[in-house]
Amino acid sequence: MILPIICTELAAERVAPRADVPLEQWDEWLRELEADSSASGFERLMALEAVGARARMEIDLAWAVLAIRAAALLAGYEGGRYRHIAELEEMRLRVRWIEKLGSRSADSVLDREYVADWFVGGLPFCSCVAKKMTVRMDGDEPLTAQELRNLRQIGSRLALVRQLNACGELPQRPELGAWLELDGLPG
């Protein structure tokens, strides 16, 4: 589930299709949003919430593809203001589908390397620095607000890496192993 975003918009101009509407109509609705550069943050968030919820219920992988497009739509809003939230939801969907169907190399949804690359690419520092920071959290030297934010983001991302590990789908990379050994990150 996505964290709530406070929006200043009062209402969306477009209404999401009903839950019983076929995928094609949802796809058309999302294409309209993608083509409209003036679509509000609320509309983009609504798209991710609605399509993401449907993707979690369906067996059809096409819904996951649609939800990933909706996440990209939100990630690009206002210069990436909501990028972290949108990417996290996108990766949650990917991991969920990988758990269901297994990893498939070069698949637009099921490639576990995509999740691993996202995790590693978003790290602001190495695991040894994170370990020292977690020790500081328990000691007398407080963390700065930015350090705490970084650790929380890493903790959220690491939870998905742990899910892949638990279902046997984690790519064999030494840097991931070092992060999995790290405990005490705020989530």
C-alpha cells in the first residue's frame, strides 16, 4: 500500500474505470493520463492506487505491466517529487509477481535483476557506513535528519530484497549479502 500523499487539488478531472471494466479500458484511461502533461498529482496517485490494487487482485501479468506504467507516471510528477514512493510501490508489485511466478530474465516485470539494480543504484552509501550509523542510533551521538531519512529509505528498499531472498529469487551478488546481514535499520 502506498503512503498517503497530501494533495492540494480538490478533485481529479478523470474518474478511474469501475473495477469490473476490462483491462483495455483501464489501459486507455492510463494512456490519456500519460498524454496529459497537466494531469494533477492526485490523478497520478489515483492511477497508481487504482491500477495497483487491481494488479494485486488479478492473475494476469498484463495488470502488473499497467501498474508499473502508473508508477512511472507518478514518479515523473513535479520533477520526481514523489519518485521514492512511486518506485517503492513499483518494486513491491514486481516482487509480488516474482514471488507468484518466479523470476524471468529480461522480462519487463519478472526480472529480479531489475529489483537488485534498483536497490543498489539507490544506495547513498555502503553497508559498512549504514552499520556504523545504526550503532550511533543506539549510542549518544544522534543522527542528523538526513541520515535518518537515508536509513529509513534503505530499510524500506531492503525489505523487498529480503522478500526476494526469502522466496529464493535473490540474485547472487556479494553487495546484497552484506546488506542482508545488516540489522537495526529503521523502516
